[in-house]
Amino acid sequence: MSVAQEIRQRLARLQPERIELVDESESHRGHAGYREGGGTHWRLTIVAPAFAGKPTVARHRMVYQALGELMQHPIHALAINARAPDEKDPR
């Protein structure tokens, strides 16, 4: 199973309505944590009802908890945009 598949599978427990997952590893070539073949640096947008009424820190903790040991290896960096379905995308 690829890292992306594993991330999506683990995030499924949050019952997301939408997940956008981008492997940005190649743009970090030469930086700490980079590994040939990617899978180390990610950008995640996740929209889930479970985030409603929760502050950003709590939302990020929920994502980290769902990903578990993947946050130690192979994930080196994870940029998170976590929001509830009724919230506007800040981008």
C-alpha cells in the first residue's frame, strides 16, 4: 500500500466529506526528512463534520491521532487545512 493510500485509509475514521492530499516531497529535495521516491512532505485539506466547533489545534490533533506512527515515519512534514463542511475555504 502506498503512503497516500495509508494516509487516506487512516483518515477515513474521521468520516471526511472531502480529502485533498498532495505529495510535495519533491519540492523539498535536499531538505531534512527528504527521501528518494517521495511520501515525506504532504499538504492535506480535509473537510469533516467531526471538526465542527473545534479549534484548529484540536483539529490537527485529531488528524495526528488518526495517522498515528505515520507521523514519525514516513511523514516528515504535514501542512493541514482542516475544516467543517459549513466553513469557507480560507484559500
